[in-house]
Amino acid sequence: MDTLNPAQTVAPVDDAQTKAREFLKQQVATIPESVFGLERQIFIGDLVEKLPIESRTLLRELVNSLLMRMFTIGASDIDLGGFGGQGLIWYRIFGSKKPDPTIEKLGSDEINILILSLLMARQRQVLYENKNLDFSYMIQEGEKLVRFRADAYLDMDQVALNMRAINQTIRPYKTLELHPNITKIVSLAHTKEGLTLVTGITGSGKSSTLDAMIDLNNHTVDGHIVVIASPIEFVHKSDRCIVRHREVGRDVTSFKDGAIQALRQDPDIIVIGEMRDPETIMVSLEITDSGHKVFSTLHTASAVESIDRIIGEIPPVEQERVRNRLADVCRCVMSQKLIPSLDGKRVLAREVMVMTPSVRSAIKNNNTGEIYQMIQESGDQGMTTMEQDLKRLFVQKKISLESAINYSNNKKRMQQLLGAGGPTA
């Protein structure tokens, strides 16, 4: 289902929701029109802080009803608030984001109150200062704990919110259908050190793949895994590994600090949620160089781009040293995309680069332009280009020809592949 059909998916409204909406209107009436901009949000935050627990619970239940609707309609994300939201509740379903026509619109200040009521005083202060706040949110449904990754931010002086539902179950590692050589690289049982990167744009399933790799090790090897993320998404239950979860902003001040501190915690695997700045990149390489196994993610569209991006983030004076160190410590780069499938859902396509001697030499000699051809010709090592994997999905009739071309990193190469021995449409 890729659209919201009002006739089939009408959002239920109960007495609690009606009371919450009436309460919101009452609170909005107390906000003076003379207060605007960030000061208005601070005023609303102070108003929320003074509300009795019963009132905040009522507001939280309204938000929870909107969140739990995600599971009814098969949505991965919810968006509300800000000037762009226009008072509507937006859901992303199989890649398409649309407003839900069955949910009554809310006023801008009503949404401001709703969002700010979810935050603690310290979190609101961070939002005011940074104009953005990453946090996690939980709903207790009976014995089940439903978790969400959340990002609150300002849009034209109004508070906006995105929440993504965190999978309640981990995708089994075997369903990734990775080459046995890749499994040896990511498994602590076979490889005790080295950096493995999972890359892709936002919403490409990087976290799910990373969790599958953590789960593989948790259930097959005796060890200690430290996960540093912003925020923590899936919470792994310790099995053969003891798994520590450290959320940036709550349990540790930054990715860099978490990584450095992890070295004193006797880890076997360190998971750094994202290599988002030069400091985190440098620390990730250093702790990998010290003999640890490190998993991390990066926002890039291809394996070669990931190498160039890491080196490009570093000041020029340090780039040669980082290039050599990266070539030495990196073991595998997996770049992935979620492609619209013919059944109306999405399917995973990936590019995989293994750090063979020839790839390592190309990086050290600053000849990354040669790597694509190496990946293309090394399927026996578990490597594949994005274009080769898209062709595979097209041949298997999982995606359309149009999607294969549109989601390729190099459309000319994609068309050559499809024309040379591949089916045509």
C-alpha cells in the first residue's frame, strides 16, 4: 500500500484524543500574540513544564495514538509540525510521504505544545540552543516496548518533528544474502580487527544492516560489543556477547568521546553509529589501528565515494597519512539503497568493496578511480558494483528497468550492463 485510503484506514478517535485536543485549544488561548520567534517556543516550553502530570500524560497519549497508527498503515516515518507541515500529519509508506487525510488538522501552537511536552527540560534547552535535538522515544504496549528514533527541529520558528519506527525484530543476517567472504570479514570468529563501513543515504537501511551484523556476533561469538549511537535504535539483548548501549547526549557526550572511552572498557567490537565529522573519523581509524574490530556508517552513495569522502574530510596536511591508514585498517565497505519493488514495497540493492591488495594499493596511490573496475571483476571475492546488483534485481523481476537505471550511480554503465547480455524492456 503506497497511499492512504480514507475509506480503509480512517484513524480512530476516542474520548482521550478529544479531551487532548480540547485541552490543547485551552492552552493555546493562554499564549500571548506578542511573543514570537524562538521566544514563543521558550514560552510554550515553560508552559508545558508547569503542566500537571495528568495533563502531560493526556498529551502524550495523543502523540502515542498518532505513532501507533504507523503500524496500522505500514508507515516507517511520521512528520508533523513546522511551517511546512501545514498542521497535517504526514506518514512515509514504502518510500512515499503523504499527509493523512483522515486525521483532523492541528494548529501550529497546538503542535508546538505537543512536541515540547515530549521533552524533558534539559532536552528543550538543547533544542533552543542548537535548533535541533536527536532523541529516542518509547511506548509501552503491554509487555512490548515500541521504540522510535526522533529528531525535533525548527522550521520557520515553529517546532517540527520526525519520528522513525525502530524495527521490533532484527533482520536475520542470512537474509542479507552476503558472500561467505563478507561473513568472515564481519564475524569476530574469523576476523578480530578491521573497519567495516555500511554506507548509504538517509533511509537506506544502514541501521538494519548494522544491527544484523551485531546480532550475528552476539549469538555466535563470546565477546563484548559497545554500541555508540545517536540515538540508540534497536536494543540488543546480551547473549554470547555482553552488549553495551551508549547514547550520545545521554550516556556519553559525543561519538569521539564514546569511542575513546570504549578502549578502556575491554571491547571486542566497537560500533560507532556514524562517522559524521573529522574528529570521529580520526578516532575511528586510531582505535581500529589499535587492533579492535569497528563497525560504522557513512552518508555516501558508493563504496569508492566513501573512501574519497573520508579522506576529503581531513585537513590536507593529514590526508596522506589518513589515506595510508584507511587502506591498512579498512576491511569492507558496503554501500546500499532501498529500491521500489514491483510488488509496491522496497528491496535492498548494494555495492560491496573488499579491501584486497589491489584495492589497498589503489587507495594508497590515490588512484581510487581504478577501484570500480576492480569491484566489477571480483565477484569471487564477494564484491559487486551497484549497477551489477541492480541488474541482478531486474533479471529476477524484482524491480523495473526504470528503477534500475534511476537508482544506478552511473547510468551509462547501467545501460551498458543491461544492453550486454541483460534483458531489455
